[in-house]
Amino acid sequence: MTVPIALVVVLVVLGAVAAGLAGRAAGTARDALGDTGPALAGVTLPDDGSAGPPTVTLTPTAAESPRSAEIRDLVQRQVDARNSGNYGAWVATSSATSAASVSAAQFADRNRTVKVGSVILRRIDPVGDGEYVIPMGMITTQDPAAAPQDVPVSRLCWQVSTSVVTERGSLRIVDPMAGSSLRTPC
């Protein structure tokens, strides 16, 4: 009788610790980015409720990278693939790991109502071996039912840190890892 009660107590304590650590990680990410408010720095929030233009732009800092045009083009092709629901084009821009983790059906479901716009690449940071970290911002619109469960709204502003790697002789985008994205209704 005491074993089940002790097990429940342990599980409750572990759940509380996990929730605390998750909140701390999110706070650390927000502190690293700073409070950007509802609008993305360098991007005007569209008054019409849209995601804004689908064109990927570069900050002056990002434009200084020797591979800025190539990386901007890669991100643009991925944005276009998401906005048009073109799974094959999305796979062509994604790392092998990212492409293998998302089926055509999952891609279609994820992007059914999503439109991506106002994308800005803030920096392009080389980390070695043909890999780059790209802090970026973007706006998405979506059916609130298709939005992340914790923010079921029609428009979100995102701060994302994504990686670009060299695979098979080409640059490819790695889907952002858990904890590398902040989103807020805007």
C-alpha cells in the first residue's frame, strides 16, 4: 500500500522539477534574445493581420557573411515550399535528419493553414565544418486550431535559432530543436 503512494509522490515531485527546468530554459532563451515585444526587430508588423511579405530579408549584420546570398536563397526556398505546401521542395532544402523525421502527410497537416512571412535573418554565425547558426525572426498566420496548443491564435511572431549544415555538397536547413524557438501572439 505504501509503495503506490510513494511512487505517486515521486512522480509528482519529478513532474514539478521538470516543469521548473522547462520554465528556466524558456526564460534563459528569452533573456538571450531580449524582450522583442510583439513585433520583430527590423520588421514592421502588418496592420492587416497577415504574415507580411514572404520575401526573406537580411539585417546588415547577416549580409556581411560571405555566404549570405546562398543562405538567404536556401531559407527563401524553404519558406516558399511551406507556403505552397510543396513537400518535395521542402525536403530539397532540409537536412537528411529533418527530412526523415517528417512524412509528406505530417508536412501537409502542419502547413495546411500556415503562411510564413516577414522573415528576417539576423546573423549568420559560422560554427565550423560547413555549419552555421542563424538567429531569425518571422511571422506566421494559421487557423488557431492548427497553432501550437499553448498559443492557439491566428498570428504568431517567432524568434528562432536554426542551423544550416553542409550535406551532400549543399547547404541544408536543420529543423529547429526544442527550446530554440520563442513565439508570441502578435
